[in-house]
Amino acid sequence: MATSDDLIGDTSEKILVGKGEQPAWLTLALGNRHGLVTGATGTGKTVSLQVMAEGFARAGVSVFAADIKGDLSGISQVGEAKDFIVKRAADIGLTFQPDQFSTIFWDVFGEQGHPVRATIIEMGPLLLARMLDLNDVQEGVLNVAFRVADDNGLALIDMKDLRALLDAIVPDAGKKDGADDPLASIRKAAQAFGNVTRATVGTIQRQLLVLENQGGIRFFGEPALLLQEFMRTDRDGRGMINILVADRLMQSPRLYATFLLWMLSELFEELPEVGDLPKPKLVFFFDEAHLLFNDAPKALMDKIEQVVRLIRSKGIGVYFVTQNPIDVPDRVLGQLGNRVQHALRAFTPRDQKAVAAAAQTFRPNPKLNTAQVIMELGKGEALVSFLEGNGTPAIVERVLIRPPSARIGPVTPEERKAIMDASPVKGKYDTAIDAESAYELLQKRLTGTVATASAGGGGILGQIGSIAASIFGTNVTRGRLSTGQLIARNITRSVTNKVVGGVVADVGKSAGGALGGSVGRALVRGALGGLLRR
């Protein structure tokens, strides 16, 4: 759309979001200070999101956005010079220039985008308990299950792995002292951490069934997503826009919310500290953000606040999109520096509270009655306050949001298919892999076919090779490394990469434990309980 030569168009340092008495600039260097887009349904939140996403992409910043209604998918197609779009551009001093942006579609269900998967072990017990809506006792048993899996070399990859493990840690009342019980050692290990009852495990199993019925069975598995896939640029140097197709996912609010939290925590754990960059490395837009916080226990809220507060130093910007600012807890709201407030309607006491809260979060403008203006804003108008050069909020201004340069509205199934066929990740995640993991290993124990350790062939050199393979995990399939092997491999990788570049950079991405051992596991659990994969 606008170029750096235009009087009020995007520049190499700023994104033009709209214009009132003055242009409303979002400074790229402050894009990692997070943001908030709020407003009632139908007031233009999705358009504001698209305008900012386009601006970041033009500047070479990768974007991830959850598309709840399908409207955002049009960003992949050339915009149309419709009368109302051309008029709005002219109203703020721009000449409309149609554009389109390189896009990758993702879908937890693998239907309208490339599949998104994670392993159970990566998700971790804290977020999984949130996803399953477990109470403290049930979450404690889930933690026991993870610990037992770790100690016994049982890789938790998919749902059937966790189900099999939960069955394995339940005491077998029909057998005393572990007589003729091939899983006696596992049951004993679980009881060492406290009383694990059949009733509690049964409740967890039922919650797993609910999650399976909601589509969770497709989310857990391999190949697991490498989140670095989100951080791409196209051949023109523009940031790729990653769209999570979330219309069906939204029917399972806990799965949606926990999935987004998992992605955020994984990025927080994986990416190095970079401080304040001239522009972010990646920007996230989380629509329906209230779902992330609804009924979240204090322990999880503490972790969310920590991640949001610290992830900016990793070069990540997080923008929450929701109807009311009161949907976001105060301690998270205080971290969101860039604000776009669309109209709110004060029909109920809660609405009136939301209007007052929204008005109080802005730096006052003596020319505006902020609370009154919030209720008077028309479609496409917003109150805007972005951070200024010194990091302080600008005085709130009433602005007209610029029109997006790409299409406003959804793509057709044919257009979506064409984009997916040309995707840079086509074929990488499309086919699920079901390798040996906890379920298969437990079945072998039950049938008495567990392979015993062999001395290894090939004489002394063969034995040395076998030992080295066990240490570094070279005899283990992807996703089955114990933590000790993961650490050893990462040390080797750091040296090898200097010689051969990134050849082995993706090896050992997932952490499981097919060869067992919990050495250092506490050191590699992330802020939200997921397993670090660096």
C-alpha cells in the first residue's frame, strides 16, 4: 500500500495504523512491548489486526494470528479497490494500492491447513492439567505419571501413551506384592510419590476421552511442530504470515487456549535473549484472548504473567484481541503498551465498568472525554495510544483506521488449496508418524516380549559404538531421547554446527525417554511445565 515515500505511509521504522488529527504510528522497535485490541463485535477489530499484521509483514517481521471466523485468510489475496476502501484511504491521505502477503495456513485438525502437533511430554503436566480441567489432586497424579514415565524410559508422545501409563500406575488389587505382575515396578514407583487411587485415575481417563472427542487426539503426536517454522521471510524479504485456522478449534475453548499458551511458552523457552531489536522477530495475535485467562488457577496465571513480561527480550511481540479490556487480568494488562480501542456499548453494569476501565488505561487527552468517545466511535474508528520513542504511552487520539491493502474477507477453498500446495512446509507435517513409545513398551512388558540389553556385536569396537550410541541417542528414533541424551547431543551439536552449519540442528528436537533416565529433567522443564527442546 503506502510506501516510505508517502507523506504518512509506512516507513522503515514505523507502521501507519490510522490517522486522526495526527498520524497514528506503531514504532517497530517498540513492537515487542505487546499490545491490546479491544471493542464490541462488529466494530472493526479484525481489520485493525489485519492492518497491523500487514505492516509487520512489510517490515520483514513474521506474524502468527489465530483466525476465528475465517476473515483473516483474505490477507493472502490481492485487495480489491472497492469504493468504501478507496474512500477511507483518501480520507487519511493515502492512495489505495492493492497488495497480498505470503501466507501459511495451519490447522490442529489438518483440514484447512498443515497439521499442528505436539507431544504429550512437550506439553507437560501443568498445561495438560489445564486442558483437562483437573483439580489439584488429579493434577498431582498427572505429575506422578510424568515422573514415572521419565524414570522408566517411557516416551509420552500421543494420547494412547498417556492412557496406557495411567492404567499402569493404578494398583492392581488382584495381585499381592507384585506377584506375576509385569508392571509391578511401575506401580510401586508411582505409589512412592503418594497414594494413586483408581478413582482419581479414572477421572483423568474420562477427561482424556472428552479431549479426544474434541479433537485432541489429532493434536498430540508426531511429527511435532518446530516453532521456528513460524519465523520465515519470503523471497522479497517480507515476513510470512502464519494463520491458525481456528473456527472449529474454537468449539473446544480449552484446547484452543491451552494450545496458544503452549506455543507462547515454547517460544519463550527456545529462543535466545536478544534484548531490544530494531524490529521484532515474530508477532503473535491472540484472538478471543479472554479464553486464555478464564478460570485459570493462580499458579498458571503467575506463569502466564512471567512469560508475557519476559518474552519481549526474546524479540517476540504479543497482541491480545478481545471484546473488553477487563477480560485481561490487570497484571497482564500492565504489560501491554500498544492499545487500539474500538467502540464499546454500555448496556449493562458490566459494560459500564468495561468502558470506565478502558478509559482509565489511556494517557488522558484534554481534548477528549475518553469514556464518552469510546461509546460514540463508529465502525472503523478507534482510540489509539502507541508507545513513543522513549517507551512512554502517547496521548490517546481518536483515529480512522487505514484500510488493509489485501483482501478483506475469507479465501475460497480453491484459493486455500493453491496456497497450501505452494507452501514451504508442504509434506513436512502432513503425514502422522506412530513410532514406538510408552504404549508399545508397556504392551511388550505385559506380553513378556521386552527386549533385554545385549552386549552388542562387533567385538570391542562394536561395544564402544553401542555405548556411544546410547549416550548420544544416535540409536534412538526422533522424539525418543532421554534428557541425558538430549544434553549430550546438544553439547555435541554446539561444536558440530560450527563446522557443518545447521546439518544436525533439527536432530533431537523432541524429548522423550525411550532409554530412560531422569537426569537433569528438572533443569529442562519450562516456565509452563513443557519440556525444553533446545
